[in-house]
Amino acid sequence: MKTCPLIFESGFNAISGETGAGKSIIIDALRIALGERIDSSQVRDTSVPCVLEAVFQLSADFLNANENVREFLTAENELMINRIFTADGKGKIKSTAWRLRWLNLKPSR
């Protein structure tokens, strides 16, 4: 899957579709983009790095409640997360040219 634009509205959101339509791929990609570890069995071709990029447009309410995220935003107020995985099991997570630790993305409570 090359791209899959999704728009989540406030409240309940559901992903539905026929068997094999790609619902699980979307959910897995979101979980991996947000910090879950990837297993080599999830990578189709281990001879090249696996790249996953997610771009989030965050609401003003979210940004007000989570000031720590602002430093990672693009000029368009988007949070871009880029994860790269190699066959040796090593990975990198970046956001708008900043190297991130998963803890930096956890929402404030």
C-alpha cells in the first residue's frame, strides 16, 4: 500500500470493508507509526529498508493540551512521523528532521 489518506472526526470512528480490503494493514500501520515494534515477518522485502510515514493534522484542542508536541510540527502544523526499519532489526523514528523517542509523543495527562 503506497498511500491511504484517512480523516478521523471527533467521536467514534469505524473502519469497515470486505475481507482482504486492508483494514488490518491500516490499523497495523498506525500502531507501528505510533511506536509499536515491527516484526520482520511484517516486511514483504527484507532486502530493502521498510519505510512507514504518517502525517497527522492535530486539532487546536489537542495542541493546547499537549504543548510538548509543538516543537515537532511542520510549518503547516502537521506532525510527520517517519519510521525506517532494516533487515538487521534496527530502526529509526524521526519527525520533521528531528530524531524522536517514543516518550516524546505520549500525550500529557
